[in-house]
Amino acid sequence: MPNYPDVANIDLLNRIPLDARVILEIGCGSGALGAEYKRRNPACRYLGIEPDQDAARIAVGRLDETATGDVEREPLPFGPGPFDCIIYGDSLEHMRDPWALLRRHAGALAGDGLVLICMPNAEHWSFAERLLRGTFDYEPAGLFDRTHLRWFTAENTHRALTAAGLVPLDVAPRIFDRDAGDAFVQAMEPALAALGIDRDAYRTRALPLQHVWRAARRTPTPLLLRSTMLDHVGGVSHVRVVQPMRAMATHPGVTAEVVPAGETAVPAAQDDTARLFIFHRPVLAGAHGLAQVRALIARGWLVLCEFDDHPGFLPAMQREDVNSFRAVHAVQTSTGPLATVLRQFNPEVAAFPNAIVHLPEPRNYADPGRLTLFFAGLNREEEWPPLLGALNAAAALAGDRLLFRIVADAGLFEALQTPHKSFVPMCDYETYQDLLAGSEISFMPLRDNPFNRCKSDLKFIEAAAHRVTTLASPVVYADSVVDGRTGLLFRDADELQKKLLHLLANPAQGRAIADAARAMVARERMLARQVPPRLAWYRSLWARREELNRALLERMPELARAPADAAATLPAGTPLLVPPG
């Protein structure tokens, strides 16, 4: 097998449309890129063509279908398409006539399809250095791969795409060993000056080892999204802002930017490009809050609010002059019950359930004789006390077969009457996910009250993605968990104790329940499924912007006039963002 790295090219991976239905990869190697993409979009049909028999045998176990053969001489083995995305990851340079291949394959793209290319850069500084030193020679892999038949620069790749009838959309440089490249450019400055070559322009051409291109059959309709973000607390920012924005940015034409909470300066509209500004959990209070919205509207933006907690129970939202929902064009949230609450303030509300962006490889249930119960307790201090007796009783019966892993809630950790426990203070989201992944049971208690009823089932789908067995109250989770099949529900302390001990006695059944939950998430709760409805909603709002502007001014006539004090500020101590409840 050729010396191909068995890893996914992250710069290609992050540019594949997250909701693609059918993908064709030309020169798929051992299938590493497709395997990683399928963790993001399990519903996609991912097809690969690989001429090397050994690499193709590995790819067969990773992709939906894999074929071998000469892609230049033979018709596509999977039919003529259409394909949502065709990927050439360091493969066109191996072709006899890559220009003809591009022209032929462009016809197999769906109307809104995308071509992705990763291409070695013949202008890389190391190429020039070897030629100057007289040390140029071929190598088994990389830029000087002995099987390369063609050489490309950014300029002639652009021409090749255009000649194939494609519209080049963007190009991203892949730069490695920047310091060595800069040192070479610096050493070459006298020669560059003598030749009349601009140093900075040459550096731009010479530093990338590769370029990643996106091209389409037609110019996509542009959409500009910009969102503020709450500081990373308990995964709220990841799940509600960072991951959805990255997902939508994989679509051609979509620019999605995340900015700090106070950064509301935006460019004024120069054309009819759809542009939406999203406030994440804001406190739009008083004249200052209205001034932020007024400025955005004046520059031609639609304004949205992203909120995922019941505002009636959050102290920061109780001021009479808070207009976080009324003073925006529309609101997005995470659950149906919460959408109903928010429609009291604004009729334009859409609910996008929390979702999983990447299905991780399970790594728990390694020792059936010992299970770890995981509890992450941000603002959950009132949820567990009625259940503490059941937890301690189960711990006494189980001994060292039951380990407790507690995150953030020091009160529960101290109250557990067992030496078999560990505590982690408030941690970042990656650490939280890692601790969850190494557990077998996730404990999710919620009391029945209006605030909790509006919460999402995020903890369940996170646990399910890691193949962790859910042990939860019916509040919120009864709408997602099929009791006994994708999780276990308890209605009181006695039932909690009984079901916890049952899991300890039957770890294989617990694992089967977790496997079923993970399969459900792969089918129904991946972020990939949400990209089309999110984008469709944003575009529909923009199409109705005149109607929405009229409705907003009827609801908040204050937005039509500037305050007497244009420099109005909030009273000292007023929060700008609402922390998670």
C-alpha cells in the first residue's frame, strides 16, 4: 500500500457540507476522511474510489461503498450521480488529464453541489529551495511524491476549475513549518527585489504546502450570520452557538461568524445579501439595549435572540426595561415548551432542539464488574436531595462495584456516604465530555416545575452519543427516553434505587440500552439534520424583512426614535448576558 497517512484531512473535513446526502471521494485511500465525516453525518451515503487494492480493502469497512479502477478511463461505478459533493483529496495531481476529469465530473454534481479539492502547491518554498541547492528528487509521499504527474499553483488551479465550468468559491492555504518558510523568504529578499517581485506577495504564494478549494456549479445565494456568545459555561456556548455556526458555514455561500458578547459593530449593507445578527442570551435593557438593536437595524441587519432557559426564573431578566425578546425580529430556542413561553413576547419563534455534532467512539463498559455513575451538577443543587437516601443505599449495597463521578456539585459529593467517589470542579466542555465518556451511567434528576419543564434533553443525547446509560427523571426526559429501551426513568427515590441496582446486576442490559440510545441519536439527533431547516428559516426571515420590521416597530415604537441621551448607558452592575440556569 502507498505511504498514505491514515488520518482525515481536517481542512477538507470542515468544508464538506454537513448535511450532504451523497458524497463521492476520488482517491479515498483507506477511507479515513469518509469515516470521520460519517461520525458527523451518519445518514450520508459516502462513496469512495481508490486504485490501490490494499488501501481500498480498508476503506470497504469504513465507507458505504468502495470501488477500485481507473477513474479516468472507466465510468463512475456508482452511476452518473447526482452527487452533493465530489472530493479530490491530493488526487488530481496523480491524474494523466485532471482537467478533462474535472470537466466530466462537474456534470455529475447536483445543482447545488460542491467540488472540494486539496492540491499540493508547486510554488512552496521548499520546492524552490531544493531547485536552488540542486537537491531536488522524488520521495515516497508528500509534495515530492514520485507518482505526481501534474503540478499546480493557486493560479492554474483557479483556471482549471473555471475551464471545467465550475465557479471557484474560496481557497484556504494549508501552512506547515511557517518559521522555516519565513526564514527562506527573508533569505531570498535580495533576489526578489532584484527580480522586481513583491516580497509579501511571494510569501503568500510560497508558504502554503497545499491549497483547499471549494467550487460549485453556480454561484450560491449568500447569507451572512453573526452571533455573539456567552463565555463558555457548561457547554451552552458550544451547543447553541459554536457548533451550529460552524455547521452552517460548511454550506456554500454561508458566512457564519462568532464574536464576543459586546461586539455589535457590523458593516452596513452594501447589497441585498441576507444578514442576520444573533444575540446569545442577552440582557437588552433600557436605552442601552435598544440602542444596540437600533444601530443594527439602521445598518440593514435583521436581529435575533438565542435563548434556551425560561426567562421568568432568571433574576437578570426581571427588570421592567428588559426587552430581549420584544426588541428583536425573531427568537430561536431549544424546546417546544420554551417556544410557547417566548411567544408571549414575540410571535416569531423557532425551536431547534439541541443536537450532537460528532458521534464519538464509545470507550466505556470495559469492566462489567464496576460501573461509574456520572453527575454534572451546574445549578442542580435542589434536584438531588430527595434522592440522596436512595443513592447512599445503593452505594452501601454495591461497595466498590459502584463509583460516583461528580462534576461541579460539591454538596452532592460531600453528601455521598461512600469512599468510591471522585470530584471535579467546574471544568471546560471538553473535560466534561471526556469524564462522561468514561462513565457507564448518567444520573439526570429534575424536579417537576415550570422552569425545568422548559429545559432540553441535552444531557440525555450527550450521554447516548457516548453510549452511557441514562437514569433520569420523567420531567423533560420522558419525551425523549423510551423507558427500558433507550434509557431508564425513575419517578421516586425507591424506583431510582431499584433501577440503579438493576443496572449493577445486569451491565449487559445497561449497555444494550445505551447502544439503542446511541443508534437513536445517530438517526434523529445529529446536527447535520438541522442545517437545512435552520438555513431555510433564516432565509425566510430575510425574505419577510419588511413585514418583520413593521411588526417590530409596532411592538417597540421606541426603536424608531433615538433616545434623548444618545450615550445612554446601563446602571452599574447590570448584566449584559444571562448565565445558564
